[in-house]
Amino acid sequence: MSADLTEQLHSLGKAARAAARILAVTSPEVKNAALLAMAESLLAESSSILAANALDLEAGTKNGLSEAMLDRLRLDEKRLAAMAVGIRTAASLPDPVGLVLKEWTKENGLTFQKISVPIGVIGIIYESRPNVTSDAAVLCLKAGNAVILRGGSEAIHSNKAVAAALQAGAAKAGLPAAAIQLVPVTDREAVRILCEMDRYLDCIIPRGGKGLIETVARHARMPVIKHYDGICSIYVDKAADLDMAREIILNAKCQRPGVCNAAETLLLHRDIAAAFLADGGKALLDHGVELRCDAAAHSLLPDHLKAKDLIKEASDEDFNTEFLALILAVKVVDSVEEAIAHIESHGSHHSDAIVTADSATAEMFLQGVDSATVYWNASTRFTDGGEFGFGCEIGISTDKLHARGPMALEELTSYKYLIRGSGQIR
């Protein structure tokens, strides 16, 4: 089985490499026409896609998937329409390829240009949501890349149907069908084989749980763009507007607690901790948030809140945990410097925020916190390609090379140098 699967995946890689060469010189007009055709094909095949999705939902229910996981898996007419809108939006965005990033001329007359180019062939390994099949394929194609997709076993029927519709649309516009390919098997061995295909894949992007990302990072022979934990912190400074702080934290923790840009840690300056906990703490409890408080935070809670079932004693590990649930670790600190130090030691370099009216303190935090996105007086929930104005995204990179933060079109390109001369020799 392994030899057969290796041969099958290498065949996908060879076809993707050939398709990438064509995409690299395809005009923006042709790529955009292909994207619009892909959107039409997705809607035209809605019946077959929803039928395939029903098979996945039935299997997921039998296999005991949680309601939250089933919701991530579920497609309907509204979600398909939103996917088509996302494709059309991508078509309307500026083309990221062929941009002159820098140019200059040397004394010897040589002219230099640094221009944006596609990465080439990208492998994307992801879990659960079949809309990722569309988002990833669309962004890669718009940036001139061929893509090999490997979705989770729980969405295999949905992913096959979505990928087939997208391939048909791209082919109708004259692009090679191998520009978008889906690994058609659920064998976990496929992940290892993909990670070893550095002859064909220029980079690989895992999008899913920590276990998946660590597996890919351990085995990959090509660059990996990782999206590790979202242990996001919000620091409420002594100069904060506490009403503003309450609303920001409620949004960051409660709007969608199961996503990577939700707040997991609340840091409170000692001077305002008691006042905040009396109001903001109560508001969090009223929203069903379990507060895991360090000793200082617990001591500053009003007596009528200390007895609440949702008040727990924090362990050291709580400050290193991405809960993805209505749980918040709470710690009291004595300064912005201590808050920054805590985030450096316990955070995941994803998204962190300060709430303060003191601009000097805010700038100290903005410059001192080494995370992909750092906020002043705003919710961490804005870490999202759409909210940044990028359109849909591949994911949120917590790496520093080659991409950081929301990964969209620009992050799916590399660059090269073009040097033009008139016979110069060295």
C-alpha cells in the first residue's frame, strides 16, 4: 500500500510541478476568469456537493463527532454561496505577482529589479472544514501557485466534491486541471509522504491541531509555515478605561471561544485589578466564563464572586494553555514590563493586546511584545485575513519566516531578481 500510495502522490507532484510552470506566466486576466468560472462551477455543483457533505455528516454522527465539529463540517446553500462570494472577492483583488518591489541601477549600467513571483507548488494539510478546500485553492491559484490539498478524513467526500467543482471551473477557463489537486485517500501515511516530497513541493502549510503541525514540522524536508497555538493575552493597564476593557475582553473571550484569536489569558495591573474584577469579572461570569485566578487575583475578587462555581484556582499550566473554551486564566501584574515578560514566557506569539489611555505605555507594549499581531485598545478577534482587508486567508502564521500573521495573497509569493545589461562582464 505504501509503495502504491507513494507512486500516486508522486504522480500528483509531477503534475503540480508542470501546472505551476504554466501558472507562473499566466496573466492576471486569465487567472481572474478562472476564479469566476470556479465560483460558477461551485454553485452549479451544489447538489452533488451537499449530497457528499451529507455522507460526511452521517459518518461523523456515527463516529461521535461533537456538535461543534459537525458544525465546522456542515455545508448548506448559504455556506456554499459564501464560498462563491469569497472566490469572486479574490478575483477582484490586485494580482500579487509581477510587482516591482525594488529597482536600481549600478555604476556599470546594470539595472536590477526585485519582483514578486509565485512560490511554485504548495502543499496544504488541514482538518475539518471543507470550505478550506476552496479558500486554499483560490488563494494559491490567484498567486500563481499549484496546490496539493490533503484534507481530514472526516470531510473526504465533501472535499472531493468541492475540489472537483473547482478543477472543472479552472479547466473551463483554460488552466491545467492539475493546478488544484486533492489527495483522494484518508491514509495517514499520505501526510508523511507529502512531507518527503521536496522534489515537488516548495513549501507545506499544516492547518489544524498542534499534533498535526508538530508531525508535519518533524517530517517535512521543505519549508513549513506553521500556525501554532493561539495563547492570546490581554493586559489591562492601570490607565485603562475599564468599561472599554470589559467590552474588549468580553468580545475576545466570548464571541467565538473556540478560535485561535480568542483571548486565553487576562493580565490585570494591580492598581485596577479589584475594580475591574468587580465589574468585568462579574460580566465574564455572567457569560459563563470560568475564571482561573492566581492567588493575587482571587484575593481581590469581591466576596460575593469568590463563592461562584466558575471561580477556580489557576495552575501554572493554565497560563500555557489554549483553552478554546469559555475559560480564562487571570493574573495580577505590577507593571507593563511584567506583562510583557509574562507574554514572552507563556504566550504563543499569535495575538496580544493592551488596554490603556497612556500612549507611552501602549507604545512600550506594542514594541516590546514579539507577536505576529499586537493591539492597542482593540480585541484580538481582529486577527483574520478578512478583517485585515486581505480577503480569505490560508491561516495565521506564528513563524517569522517566510510569513507572519494572516496569510493571504502577498504571503503566497516569493521574489526573484531580474538583471538587465548591455554586455557587462566582471
